[in-house]
Amino acid sequence: MCGGSVISENYVVTAAHCMFDGPSNQPFPAANIRLSYVTPEQTFIHPDYDLVTSANDIALIKVPKMKGAQVVAIYGGDIADGTPLTVLGWGRTNMVVENSISILLKEAIIKVGQARDCAAYLNQVADAKYASADGPQICTENNLAPHADSCQGDSGQGVVIYVNGVPCLAGLTSFGSDIRQDPTCGQDDGFGVYTHVFYYIDYISKVTGIKFMKKEI
């Protein structure tokens, strides 16, 4: 189970790994995916998505026109270390209780991590370079916002930043763990990694044919 964000009447953005069948590592056909009560018309996985490192973890789902759908704006401003973000999802709320998937949309405040800590973490667990949250990934540190984290089942769901009181889409839940790669959610020494949506705005525009206006603080 994954989440997604409505960015136009015909498109939902989510994580690329949500499009893959775990046992086979093959992408699901669009006809096998259900988005609420809608069957997608087509799916678009980023051509450089890496199943091993989770690089470029973004995908688009084209659906029949959703009349009256509430569309979220994409945030295009700077994202400094320590910036508070709101993570959303219907995922697990308890790591001990296996069926603790929420029936209500939950939210929690998380904070962008220090670049040096995030660089050390991502180099260790994904062999990735990290300079700041303005790159392809936004990294958060659990110790900056204790007891707040995304978890299994939240993948692909939006992470928002507020602009004049309006939530704007900043990231997509990708993966998380501690530096030893223990995926237990909510650990004080854990990290969260989120795909930075605006970094991929050219890709999104190319797929959808829409020129998106960025929102900044």
C-alpha cells in the first residue's frame, strides 16, 4: 500500500518503488493498480530509477479526469537544514503490532537533517552523495523531532511545507532506517529520505505536458 499526491486533474505523483511487485522486481501493469476507486490509464516510472539505491524514486500515474479534485501546488523554494515538514500517510503506527495500518490519514512534523549527518548516512546505506535538501533527496533526522517519523505503508505519500498557511508538496516518502540499516520506524537515531519533487519538475512537465508554477516562501 502506498500513497500519492494529486498534482493535476489527470495525474498523481508517487514513489517509483510503489510501482514494483516486490517478489519479481517487475513493474505492475497499470490495469493491476487501484487508486481509490480509479483504475489508472498509464504509469510512468522515472527512467533512471534504481531499485537498489532508491535513486530517482518518483513515478507518475495518469488517471481519468478527476473533476473537482483538490490539486496540491509543488514547492520550489529552498529547503534549509532544520526546516519543519509535515509528513502524511495511512501507514503503520506501531512497529510491534503488525496490522497497525491507520484507517485515518495521519500527520507528523519532521525536520530536515544537518547536511553532514545526512551525507554520512546516505553514503553508508545507499552509496549516494548528499549536499543539501535542494538536491534530488530530502533527508530528515529523527533526533530533531523525536517520536515523529514516516513508516511502512506511507511510501509515495506527500510531505508538505506550508506557504502562507497553504500546504505545498515538497517531497515523497521514499525510505528510512538508522545508519545500521535497521528499518524500525521512529528510532531516535533514524533518518528519513524523501524524493524532492521540484528537483524533478522538468521530468514531471515532460510527462504531463503541464508547466507547473512553483510556490516559494
